[in-house]
Amino acid sequence: MHGLGNSYIYVDMFKETLLEEELPLLAIKVANPYTGVGSDGMILICPSEVAPVKMRVFNNDGSEAKNCGNGLRCVAKFAYEHGYVDSQTFQIETLGGLVEATVHLEKEQVQTVTVDMGLPRLERKSLPMVGNEQETVISETFIVNSEQLEVTAVSMGNPHAIFFVDNIQEAPVETLGPVIEKDPRFPEWVNVEFVEVVSTNELNFRVWERGSGVTQACGTGACAAVVAAILNGYSTKGQDVVVHLLGGDLTINWKEDGHVWMTGAAETICEGIFLRK
Ligand SMILES: N[C@@H](CCC[C@H](N)C(=O)O)C(=O)O
């Protein structure tokens, strides 16, 4: 399945049994475009004790992440269309906590999904980012490869470093992205986003994802970008902001109550059997 081209191989753990220790290598194998299926990683759709369904996310380097916005929309679509939930609004457990998803239907098929992504966390310890644990990181000077940038750091359950740029076409995604991803100031590494402000309700966005590299879209990253834009005075809370990603658009709203809402597409590509060797 994919959300705006951010593709994962989804495994239905209501039916499959996998050993915990084989998961990282399996993610690497299925994600390989030459000897596997090819994807940004692997997502497990699991039974949960606290919600109808639980999501586990593995990047294509085998590392496990705590959250995935595009993955949540696809898990919601899968759970609804496979009858694992009995209403259009339901909770999904993630390693980052519980979120609420609402599926929107056309002819009984889920086309788009809205997810209450919860509260962004801004203190350094929630990323984590080195420095005073309680401090926030808003437009802080960040020198990398002798270049002086300004970073805003936001956790959406997973860590994001956001850099505002004048022109998205010239954003150094593939050059600085991998360097910042593994910068020691982020001990658990970080997702790196470059954002161009088009207007108060429109952003252009490119991402270098932790553990996966350049992807077509990042749902948690788009949420973090809107939070960062508001923290930096480019936009305001309580309005829809359209984020243009390589794979399409997401609508994000950081509401007055502090919750971030994300709406966007979820699509099934194919279903099949992966032969494990
Ligand atoms: N593509 C995702 C995020 C996947 C996890 C991320 N690479 C991490 O390691 O935190 C999204 O849509 O949010």
C-alpha cells in the first residue's frame, strides 16, 4: 500500500506469525527493489489489547520507528476494508501511543483517512536532541558541513528536524539530508525536512527520512512542518494548511486544543505472498 507514494509492504499479523528477531532483516528483504518487492519499509498490522488494531513500522534499513503518518492512513484503510473494525472512526495503537482515525468512503472503499495525530512534543528530550532537556528548539542555529542553517525540532512520536528554505527545488535534500540524519546532536538520528513557505496555508515539502532516505512523502514530517511553520510565525493554529509533497498533497490542521490532524489518501497496490528464504 502507499500513502502519496510512501510505500510499505503491509503484513496482516491477524493471519501471519513472524518471529520478533526476524523482523529487521525481513523489512530489509521485502523493501529491496531488486531481490524483494521494493518499498520504503515494512508495516505490521497487528492485534492490540488496547485498540482494534496496532501498527508497527520498520524502515527499509531494518530500524523500527515509533510512528508513521502515511502508514496510519493505510493501516486504517486495511483494517476497515478487512472488517477488523466495525465503525468508520476507531483507534490505532502505535509505539508512540494511541491515535484516532476516521475513514472516508466512496462506493464502500476507503479513499482518504483523517487521523488525529495527537500533541506534538517540542522539548529536546522528546526528540531526543542534545542540550537542556526541557528547552524547545525553534529556529536554532545549526552548523553542518560549514553551512549555517536554522533548525526547528518537533516530535510527532518520531523526531523531525525542519529547515525552512527559499526555494524547494534547490533544497539540499540528498546532500545534507543524510549528514543531518546521523548528526550526533540527534542521538537516535532524525527525519530531515526542508520546507518552503508558499503562503500562510500552503507549504512545499521535501524529506530525507531516517532509515529510508528520500521518500515521496512523510505524514509525520508534514505534521511537524506545519507545527514548525506556526512556531516560526509563518502560519496560525486552527486553519487547514495544504502541504505539497513529491507524491501529492496532505491537509494538516494544528488545532487550538493542541492536536494535529492529518487528512490524505491511502491506496492499495496489490496483495500477494512473499516467499521467505
Ligand atoms: N514515512 C513515515 C515515517 C516513517 C518512520 C521514519 N522514517 C522514522 O524513522 O521515524 C511517515 O509517513 O510519517
